[in-house]
Amino acid sequence: MTEDSQRNFRSVYYEKVGFRGVEEKKSLEILLKDDRLGILPPHHESHTQVMMYRKGQYSDVLHALKVVRFVSDATPQVEVYLRMYQLESGKLPRSPSFPLKPEDEVFLAIAKAMEEMVEDSVDCYWITRCFVNQLNNKYRDSLPQLPKAFEQYLNLEDSRLLSHLKMCSAMSRLPYDLWFKRCFAGCLPESSLQRVWDKVVSGSCKILVFVAVEILLTFKLKVMALNNSEKITKFLENIPQDSSDAIVSKAIDLWHKHCGTPVHSA
């Protein structure tokens, strides 16, 4: 599968909300304004109204957070997104000084990665919000099953490597949260992450399993040379970035090998 055939996850998101038949643009605002594409998406007349509504809601929520002094102009943007999401979902803590929950850390990691992909802050918040909601709702029952699936497919691909991980008591200490809850945000660079998130948004979180398996296969020699679970986990949390694109390409091949052509397989 060539790089050109890899559809950016933003394109899939735009299609899901009705913006079909257009080429990918970095900003949704640019997408809606640029008539030079030569192809107008359906319901074009509603785009401006929808964007005005979303920008207005974004401004209102941001203003409310500033009034209650949860955020200020100095607050990092990803933290602003988190507080906005908490307020809209009814989970805003009583004080900004309260420690973050694990789910908040997941949101921040995803928002930080998304910020590198989406230029406009309003677009970035809305796409992050929808992505996280998909993880929390559609994949709520599937995500906890991924570590078991990971072990199953790793055994099929390299049982000796799996045996080594078990011998080192590393299986229970692998970075599953980084892989399956954060969807590799903070692990893979933007170019590779987009291709993985494309599959997640399209309807399958199982791609995450095959990325994890391929990471182990790619760095097999390094992992086999480590006989301590802590060292193995530390290495896997900070894998070299220069192999990421190849890892994702091979992971997609594994995905098709074991699941056929799973368009909407969770």
C-alpha cells in the first residue's frame, strides 16, 4: 500500500460529518472556503452556519472557564482543551489544582498530538473531542480486550519472542496504556500517527494491536537482548522514531493478513 493511498484521519472525520468528495486540507476552515477544488461537498450551504455554531460554542465555553478562573491566557492550549471537554461533559473538578485523573492524561496526550496535525484551535478541539468520545463510547468494551489480542497475534507471529517476554515477566508491564488508551500518542511521530488514527476513526481499533505487535517484531533483537521487564518497558516507551513509518506500513499489512480487509472491524 503506497503512501498516497493512505487517507489522513482528518479526511475520514470530515466525511463522517458530511464533507465528502474533497481532497484533504490541513484546516477545516480552509476546506470549506476553498472553491478552487472544483468539487463542492453536499450541503455546502450549511457549512458556514455549522462552523459559526462551533466557533460560538468554543468561545462561550472558553469564556466561562476564564470567568471561573480555570484557565487564563497563559494556560497551555492542550490544557484549555481538557478543561473545555471537562466542562462540556460535566466532569470539571471543583478546583484546577486537583490532580489529573488517568483519563485526563489520556486526553492531554491525544490533544497534544492532534495539535501537531490541526492548525486551527477550534478545529483541533472539536476533532479531539470527537476522537476521544469515539474511544470512550464505541470502543469502550473493545479497548480492554486489546492486550489479550496482542498476546494472541504476537504468539502467531513469533512465539519465541512471546516466550522471552513471559520469561522476563514483562507481559503485564508492557506500555498498554500508551499503546491502546493513548493510541500511540507520544510514541509515534505525527506522520505515522495519522495513518494509525485513520484506521481507528474509520471503525477499527484492532489496528492498534498490530502496531504494537510490529513494534516488537521490528525491535526483536533489542528486546531479546534485554532480560529485565523494567528495561524492556522503558525501551518500548521510547522507541527510535526513524523506523515508525515502516512499522505502521508493516502493521497495516499484518492487519490485512489476519483480518482480511476489515473496514469497520472493532
